[in-house]
Amino acid sequence: MISFSVAAQNNVTVTDTEFTHSGGMAQVEFQIDLNRSNVKKRSFVLLVPVLENGDLKKEFAPVLVNGKVRHKALRRMEALGRGPTGIGETINAGDKNAPTTHFYSATTPLEPWMVNATFSVRFEHCDCSGPMATLKPSQKHEKEKEKEEEDKQLDLSGIRFMTSFKEPPLEEVKARSETGTANLDFATGSATLNPNFRNNATELAKIGEMIERVKVNPAINITKITLDGYASPEGNANQNMALSVSRVNSLKEHLSSRYSVDQSIIHATGHGEDWRGLERLLIDREQLAYRREALLIIRSERTNVERRKTRLMRLQGGAPYRDMLANLYPILRRVDYELHFNVSAFSVDEGKRVLETDPSLLSLDEMFTIARTYPRNSPERRRVFNIAAETFPSSDIANFNAASLALEAADMEAAQEYLFKVANRDAAWENNLGMLHVLKEEYDIALEQFQKAANQGNAEARQNIAEIDKLLTD
């Protein structure tokens, strides 16, 4: 047995090298250490295990340690069936997430001359930017291809793939709304709204700021304000209903007079005791020891409200009810409000300014129009589509187009994230999924996706099939 270590070029190190033989087999083993490696992105180190005894020699399958760009090029050639033969393991030294140590082991039938042979690992190194002739045929534009790989462009030696985009439908009326909740305080049994009572000034300011912000914008027209008032479920249910109606109407009058809003567009409704709200609060507070019992009482007494209240007050000697009175019931005494408004259309220049201040006032079709004023592969164009996806997170079209731009920028992570938010997975979606597999250099899978999209009539997919065919037959 022989064991030694050796430091190679580019700080690729071989350690714990062993040669053993028994049972008619010869075995070689060693460990590759990349902890300090600095293999350049276009370079490689080839590790060739060798047994030698005089003129007799046995070489085992070599290990190829690649720089980042060269490794990508090799993987692409392997996917096309044009990779090097006779290579054992291939390692991407530029992958920061990959293991830094690799174990090598190989066996061969033992021949008599091997018993006293010397085992070594030969290093072949290329610190170059051109093709690696020892591993694959030299090609005229190899440097250009590798540079394109490095820059993550989809133009592979004249081969151009096409992503699909979707133009949003025109939003003729841009109806928008903003919502909030006000926990207003009233004197016991009173429906008079005192703006200076307890925390009312702060709560009223929230509604007022929203109304004023909208009113001063000439592009906005308020169409409706809805106010929904609720009471906590202690005391008499009928009185609580009447109190919720009176109190929400007090808020309506305050808003109308304070902010000069026509009362006809303010719709105020009192809903009485908010039992559903109490259920939600109990469900959300898993730490409450009485939570399950209180929920059981509420749900088992749907038709008898007074019996429900009595059982809650008596639960566990009354301690849970006192806790609800102090910590949950004040939350239920509230007004939920929603401001509805329409937004006028913007020109492209106006839209670009609004995009920076309040993109929610734009429609998807306006954002699409803005995006088209920038070059196709520009960061400005991609930023518009990303803002659209953030502004309309549930929109298939917004997510789809953001995925398309990410594909054109070769941003696989963003493309995949946006693409799989899309619910309507039609032919255009299948084409763009194929594009994602192109980026991953999974060309066979990409071809299947393109064929599926083409069968559904997608024009870009038909073009991409032709490009894949050129790539696979190059």
C-alpha cells in the first residue's frame, strides 16, 4: 500500500492516496480537496490516476475539475451527445454550493506487474480561454460560445429562442378601493361621536388621511364609501343592534361634514353583535386555555343567543369571560370602512411618473404600454413587468409576463417563481416552461414542452422547435 498527498496547480489538492491489491483485483483511492482551489472559469484540471512499473502502465478513468464557464459548456455538449468519452467524474469547481471534497475509487483486474507498481496522479492543466482540444473537437466560434454561456444569453451560436408574452385586456374603468378598520370609543350607551374621546382622534385621522389623499388627486373620483359597524356581544342583542346602527351613522355624518363628502355616496350599515368576529379571534389565539370550550359553546348555541351568552359567562367560573371582556370584545367594537374610487387613464409619460409613486393607480395594460417603450432586454423594461407582478400578485398575465422577462434575462430562479404562480397553463405557458428548460440546458425536456405548446397553436413554440432541431443537429 502506498499513501501520500500532493498539491496541484490551481490549488486542487490530492490527499490520502492508496493503492491496494487483493483477491485478484487492484484498487486505487484518493481524495480531492477543493477548499483552496482557484480554478479559473475557463480552465480545467485533469487528474489521471496511473499505475506504472517500468514500461508497463495502467491509466484509470480521469477526474475533470472544471472552472464555472467550462463546466457549463461541457454539460451543454453532453446534453447534445457530444461530450468527451472516457472521463470519470466531472466536478464544477466554480459551484460554491457543491462539496469541497470528493472521494475517488477505481478497480481493475490485477496483473502480475502491478504488484510492485508505483501509483501516482498525473495533473493536466489548461489555463486558457479557447477550446480544450484534448476533450472535444476544436470549433471555429468556441470562444464566442463560451462567452455567451458566461453572460447567460439565449443566443447559442446564432440560435435564438422566443418567449411568449401576453397583452393585457383594456381596463376601461379603473375601479380601485382602499380598506381599513376604526376602533372608535363611545360613552356607555351613547351614539354620539366625540372626536376627542379616548383614542378617537387617531382612529378618525386614519380614515381622514385616506379620503384627503384621494380627493386631492385630480385623476381620482370617489364613487362610494362603505361603513360597516359592529358591536361586542355583551348586554342586550336588540339594543346592541340599534347602537351599532346609530354609531355608524354618527361616523357617516362626521365624514360628510368634515371632508365635504356627499352623504349619498356614503353607505352605512349596522350589523349588531359580531359573533363571527369573536370566533375568528378565538381561532387565532391558540394560546388561550379556554379557547376550545368557548368555541364549542358558540357553535352549539347558534339559535339561542341569550343561552350562548349565559354559558360563556359561566365558563370556568367566569374567568374566561372576564378575559374576553377586557381583551377581545374591544376589538369587536369597530367600523370597517372601504373607499371606492375610479382612476382616469394616463398617458405614457404620466404613467411613468405614477409608476414611481403609486403603481396601483395604473392598469396592467398601461404598464404593458410603458414597458414597450423600453428596449426588449433592458433592465427598465424588466422592472416595469416586475412592478406589475408585485402590484397585481394574483394576475396570471402580470406573473406570466414577469416570467417572460426573467427568461430573456436568463434569471432561472425568478422565471420559475413567476411562472409557477400562473394558474392558466395554456400553450404560451408551455412554451415558456420549455424556455426555462433551455436555460437549464435540459434540451430534451424543452423540446417536449415546445412540441406540446406547438400542438396547441403557439407560434413561438414552432419557432423554438426549429431552433432546437438546429441545436441538436449542429
